[in-house]
Amino acid sequence: MEYDATMVWISRAVKYGQRHVKKPVVASLLVIGWLPVALSILAIDVEEASQIFLVVQSLAVLPVTFGPFIVWYYNTRVFPSFFETIDELVAPDQESLIQEIAEKYDKIFSQHWWITTLPFVLIIVSVFFVGNSYFASQGITTNYEQIFYLLFFIYFALFTGFGGHAGLVMMATIREFSERVNLEIDPLHPDNLGGLSTTGQFAIRTTVLLSTGSLGIPLGLQIASHTQSKTLVYLGIGLYTLILAGTFIYPTYRINQKAQEIRDQELGAYRKRIRKLEDRLLNINRDNNSNHDPSRQQELQLEIQRTRQEFRDFKKIQLYPLSITIIARLVTSIFLPIALAIIEMFISDFF
């Protein structure tokens, strides 16, 4: 299905930058991506800040520097590609329904992004005020330094919120897709997953994009370790981690559940067909009439063998859309936040 995505304002900004620079990643850096770097330089004096703070701040700056490109990539590549490649998995008469779902969630992503983003902004900006004493100990003391660093936090919160928004939109899309669309599982599909790899790819690409935000976790842990009010910090980290895990676990579970129902129905239909064919063959064998056609008996035997093979092919399909490549990318993205938290604890002892 051909599908043209509606561009959210960040994607439009990147597209504007492409008038001057063709590469979207470079265009995103020139138009918006430079802001967190500039704000950090203006707010932080490297001679006053500790080395550990400079390290965790640099890690936090990295994902949001490429945040505009990530939003653009999800908006114009990841989300549309799901609907463009889903044809192999749905019945031929479902195109209008697929178009309806695509337009619905395209609109939600591009126009209602603020509903999801706002809670992230409120939580992360609150963390700024909670950690103000820690930032002061790192040399962020003057009014203009605090304003620039607050702007950095707002920028960070905005793109963290966009990541959460993309994850929730993807989960909602898969939920409605699994509830309303009639899937067609193909046991001979080259992906060896009955054609379900399309949904797995959609889920893992979203998860990988969101996992880049985990580079901000060490900064959050540093703030939590130097303030009495840790709840907001852990709330933000916990909410992000929950959405990150959910972007893969929930969609693959829902599609697997739907596929299981379809397979059970198909296997039931195959059983009934096999029993009918066997009864017909039995009746022919019992027929003592010499006028019966021997070739018909052979045809029935071959049809029973073919139907039994189709039954076995359907039964052995792996219904979780997990290839080796997808699993490797999943492990990398899910365990990145955990690894960064562990690394942060260790490097804290050396600076």
C-alpha cells in the first residue's frame, strides 16, 4: 500500500534544512540539532565542573543532538514502511481498513504529540529544579548559566517526550491492527515466520530508536545521588524504561496472540478436511462395486497426503516475529540502559 506520511513540525524543519544540505542527518544538525551542544557550552564551565559531570552531560547531549533526525526518520521511514509492507500479511479486501488505520495514527503522531510529550517535559523540568543544588556545585551558578541549562533540560524533555510518543503510537497502532485486520499467515513465506517479520521489524526499529535516549540515564542517576528528592528522577527513568520495553514486548505479544487464534482456526479447518477426505476414501474402499474408478482412490490418497503436509507446515510456523537479527538488536537496545547504569556506578569511583 502506498502511504504518504504527514510530517510533524520537527520533520518539516529537517526537510527545510534539506533544501541546503541533502543528507537528512546533517540537515537536522544544522537546523535544530546544534542547540543542546550550544546550550551546554553556554551553561557549563569545564574548569568548574567535575569530570564525571562532564562525562554524563556529554552522554545526555548525544541522543538529543540527533533527536530531530530520529523523529524525522520515524515519521518518514519507520512508521510508513509498516503500512507499505504489510500487504503480504493481510487479506486482499483489507486495503481500505489499513488506509484508515494508517491515517488515524499518522494524525495522532503528527498533530497530538504534545499530549504525550507534556508529562515528560513536566517531570524532567521538575528534575532540573530538584537538582539545582547539584548543578550549582558543578559551577552552574549565575542566572544566565541556569537559564541556558534549563533550556537544555526543556529541549531534552521535548525529544524524550517525542520518543515516548512514538512508542505509544506504535503500540496503539499494533493493538488496533491486531483487533480489526484479518491476517493471512503464509507457512511458505521466506521469512520463516509466516510473514510476521513485518510487525517484528516495526517494533524493533522503534525500540532501537528509543533506546538512544538511555544515554541520558547516567545524568539522571548522578542527579539522584546528589539530592534528597530522588522520586522524580526515578519516575522519569522508570517511565522511559517501561515504554522502551513495551515498544517491543507488547506489539509482538499482541500479534502472536492474534496469529495463534488464526492458526488454531486454520488447523481446525484442516482437521475437518482431512477427516472428510479419509471418510470418502474409506467409503470407496468399502465399495465392492467393480465399477468404481481406481484413479479416484489414488487422487484421494494424494490429496490427503498434501493436506496433511499443509497441516504440518501450518503447525510448525514460529508465530513470534523474532529472527536472529531482531533478537540481537532487541538485546542491544533493552540492555543498553542497564549497561549504562552499571557503567555510571563504576566510573563514579574513578573521578
